[in-house]
Amino acid sequence: MKWLIEPVAVALGIVLVIVVIVLFGAFSFGATQKHLVTPTPVPVAATVTEIPTTVPTPETTPPTPETTTPPPTPTPPRTDAAAATPYDDKKYYKLPYYSTVYDPRANMPPVFFQQSYDGRFQSEAVVANVVQAPLIVDFTLTQAQSPTRSFFYITVRNNATQELLAQDGFFGPYSIDTSKRLFFSTPGSYHINMYGGFVSVDLTLRAPT
């Protein structure tokens, strides 16, 4: 029997060693696994970086400037003359006291109207608006077709009141001088009426402008 017990004891010893090795290996593996366990990270509160936001400035529309339309600049009156409706007045008015009150040494004002007329028994008229005196009316006969039948006269009135101011002419009650001048020392509106026959006349008006 002794020879049978010894091999069994050896086999049991081998088995026991194997079991011990296995158990020791399992224990070592378990311990290693415990050291290899990754710890659960502690949650860290996320840091939020606050980005400053610019408060939008409300759009401000610049106020529309008030545009004040200036009143129109009044046009100052000026000296001028234009054709007008003539008077149907063929009378002779002898008014020598108004016709030649003029100093020829004074400076002559500029011409602001000049026109030629043919006297064929019709009336012609001009209204002269004079801002600054004097008004000088020159008329010159450029042609007298007949020494006995040619005639001409010029009559000046206040255009506003129709007051008769002056008259002069050629032939009839007037002289046969072919160039004459009427002088008016106040500003105003003058109606200049002309009537004649068988004549040609140049009319020139002068006044400061």
C-alpha cells in the first residue's frame, strides 16, 4: 500500500500547489485591477466667460432744419419808357414857362429811350417812368416835307393825374427851330403825346438811371 500512497500524496501536493498558484494569480490580478480602476472625475463647474454686449445706440435722425423761404426781394423801380395809348388831343397849348428851364453846363444824364416817328396825321405816345430827376426830352425834326404844311407838336402830361405840364413844337404857334428840349426837374410818370404831319422826328429821353 505504501507504494500507492506516495504517488497520490505527490499528486495531491501538485494539485495543491497549482490551486495555490491559481488563487494567488487571481488575487494578484484582482489587486492590479483595483489599482487600474480610473477614478470618476469630479465634475468641474464650467467657467462661463461673459462677453460684454454693446447696448445698441438708438438711431437718432438729425432734425430737419426748418427752411424759411425768404420773401422775394422787391424789385426797385427803375427809369424806363414804353409806347402808350395816345390822347386824341390836337390843341395847341402855349406853355413856354415850362419848356426850357435847363442849364446846358450841367452833365447830361444818359439816354434811356430813343425812337423815330413819321408824322402822318396820327398821334403817338410814350410813357416815361423817371425814378430820379431830371427828365430831359429832346426832339429833332429830321425831315420837313413842306415848308408851309409840315407841323409837329409834343405835349407832356402827368401820367397819373393827366395834368398838362408842357407843350412845344415846330411851326404853327411855335418856332421853326428843328431841335428843341423840354426839361422836368421832378421824378414821376410822364405821358408824352406827339402829333404831326409831313414830318419825321427823332425823340430822345434822358434821365439818371
